[in-house]
Amino acid sequence: MKNRSSILSKVIIIVLLAGNIIWGFQYFNLKKEVEVSLHNQVLNDKVLAFTNLFIDKVLTSNTEVDFDTRLKLENSIRELENKNILTQWQKFTASKTEADAQIEVKNLLQMLVNNIHA
């Protein structure tokens, strides 16, 4: 009887340990998913903030963009920490003609939209 009780105790301990290990793996997997999701949300917020600022201050403005606004846009685009978007931004700002600027702004907006993660 004592031997049977000892075996049963060992089995219960093994089952409980196995359950804890499984739950531990699930916890760390879910934690990683939440961290990735949070990172994507922060990035999406930055992309949308820049896009809104750009549309408000550049596309819908009837006046020339002032220095402070350019600086704010430049800092906002750099906060995205995306080399391709920054390169496209630089192409847009280096445009020599209005036609070139229109092409580059379309490319920039497309990149921004494509950079939003679901």
C-alpha cells in the first residue's frame, strides 16, 4: 500500500511538472507574440503620425513649407528607423521639378502604406 502511494505521488508530481513546463512554453510564446504585436503597433502609430503630418502640412497646405515644419517632418521620418523610407524621403526632398516631386511623393506614400503591419 505504501509503495502504491509512493508511485502515485511520483506520477502526480511528474504530471504537475510536465504541465508547468508546457504552460511555461506557452507563456513565453505568447509573451513574444505580444512584444512583436506591441512593436508593430508602435511602428504603425509612428507611420500614421508622419503620414498625417505630411498630408496636413505639405499636401493640403496652400503655402510653402517652413523650416520648423521641414525639421519636424525630417525628425518624424527618421523615427521610423526604416532605411528604404528615409531614402525615398530624400528622393522626394531632392526633387528638382514639380513632376519629379509628384512621382516621388506617390512612391513615398505607397511605401508608408506598405509599411503598416496588420
